[in-house]
Amino acid sequence: MKISLKIALFLIVFGSIVLSIKPVKAQCAQCAATIESNAKSGDKTANGLNKGILFLLAAPYLAVAAVGLVWYKKYRRKNVNINIRNEKLNLN
């Protein structure tokens, strides 16, 4: 398969995935009822719930980033000596 065909196939699949996104309500019934009643009364509980959701969403990404940083610092090469011969290469 040529590279341009692979790129075109990837763009078609990615575009169809992006265009097929539908909004969903992912709260349990009890949480939704509590937030709705608190929002009507002027309480700021919805803001706290939204911040908590963002915190829980960010935690795995931060953990993976920390592991990646430790791995990079531990296994990157330092002071690598490349021994190249001083002879001319004959490519014929």
C-alpha cells in the first residue's frame, strides 16, 4: 500500500469518527437530580462536581506523563562515543 493511500484511509476513518460524536449524559440519576436542584437554588455544587470530574480525568494522564519522564531520564543515552573508521568508503 502506498503511503498516500494509507494517509487517505486514515483521514477518512478519523473524519468519520469525529463526525459521529454524539453528546451524552453520563451522570447517574441521583447526581443529575442533586445538581439540577442545587443549580435552581443558586448553589455552586455543580462547579465542584465539574472540577472533580476534570481532576479524575487528568489523574491518569499525569501518572503516564510521570512514568514517561522517569523512563526518559533513566534510559536516555549519555556520552555516547561513536567510533567511525577514517577510511574512505568505496560505494562502487
